[in-house]
Amino acid sequence: MPSNRQHVLICYGGKAGYYHGAKYQILRGYDWVKNQRICVVTDRPQLFNGYPVDVLALDQTQIHDWTLEGQNHFGIKLCGLRLAIESAHHHINKSILLDTDMFWYRDPSQIEKFISPHTCALYQDEGSIKGSNNASIQRYEEGLGTLRFVSDIWNYGLSDESKMWGSAIIGIEHSNSYLLEEAFDLFKLLSPHVKAHTVEQFALAETLRTHKIRPLAGKHLVDHWSSIGKKNYATPLLAEFFSTYGEHNFNAHLNHLNQIQIKRPISVILKQKIDRWKKK
């Protein structure tokens, strides 16, 4: 029986590490997801030749519109996920997106219980907006204040209940996919007023809140290399792997996957700390 779930990766931006990260995520979780549709939304579809995935190529009009003319690239996540949902077969009713610097640490089927018409899976609760001690989150209270933001969809103002949720994971029921469009509309309204790279995830969290969709945290199911130190270690490691085995030989990649030790050795962590200390 075909699975009712698809896994979505949004892979865009030109840096080789983004595409290698997407491939590593597919390889690392393949035993868990090989019977589901894997959908990659990307501006470089040729890099996924040979991989058992459905590729949706981004065109220049989509990139222009979804990044607000290049002003905020994170809008591609909301629109790309909706594109993947719209392209899915009718028997698929749940989509799970994971950022390309993340990978499944536990079986992603566990996240299905978080996805329903009334709930949505996100990465983690990052706290309330108002009164936050987090400098990045404070920018929302500073930028939005008591302003109202109006469109055909929204008459929005910051609420005492407004919270930030990380969107490194998005798990959504397809019957709720219209919320991604509403979130993108709010993203467009708020982006000029907040100097932060998190407006996309805030817009999604606020859209869910106003529709009384409860977010549930899936952080415990994944691991990542999103910090600077981890990324500085993992990016050349992945580049060397794909240089050795080529970009398109999926079977070779799968067979040699254990050569990629994505977790930094203690010696690397200590060297990075010493190097940072010397630069101070």
C-alpha cells in the first residue's frame, strides 16, 4: 500500500554545501523513507540526477517572487513546500520538510502523530515575543510594536500570545496547505519591518496560532550541523565525499555512507575553540 507521507527538501542558493547536505539527509534517512515520496525543490535539479527522488525545478520567476526580489530568501521554504504538496499524488496527505543542514536521528514516522488537521509539527518552541531576552526575538517587538498590517487576508497585530517557533522541521496535513499561502502573505507584510532572518518561521507560527492549529516540537527526532563550528567541519567533509564518488552515483553513496562521520571529533572541537580564542 502506498505511503500517505512525503518528505520534502528545499535546496536553493548556489553553495555546494546546501545540495550536499540535502543528499546526505536523503542517504542518512533512506532506510526509513525509501517507501515514501521524496521531493526535492531546487534551483539546480541536475545535481540530483541518479537519486530516487522527484525533483521540482525552481524557475527565475518563482525565485524572484518567493524571495521578495532577493530581499529575503527564506520565503522559498513556504512556497516551495506548497509547490511540493500541490504536485503530490492524491493518496499523499502529509508532508514533512527538514532543513538541509539537518538529518533524521530517529525514525521520522514518529512525527506523523504530530500532524493532523488540528496540529502541525515544527522544530521547537523558541519562546514568547513580548518581553523576550533574546536579541533576535526582541526585534519583532521593536519593529512591529502596535502597528497593524492589512492585506486581502490579514488584519494583523502583534499579540501577547505571539511566539517564535523554529521551522527547521515543518510537518503539515495537506488539508491545511492553504496556511502556507497565508503565512507567505504575512511574511511579505512583516519582512520590511523586522531585521531578522526568522520572519518566515514567525509568520508561519502566527498563521497557525490565529487558526488555532497547535504546533508540536519534533526536535528530539533530528540532529543538525547548523552551527558555525559544525558547518565548518561538515561542509568540506561532504565535499570530499561527493568529489570521491561523484555527484550522481546514489548506490555508491549509500554503500559508502559510513565514511561520513558528521559528528566532530573532540580534537576538532578543541582546535576550533583555540582558533576562535586566538582571533579575539
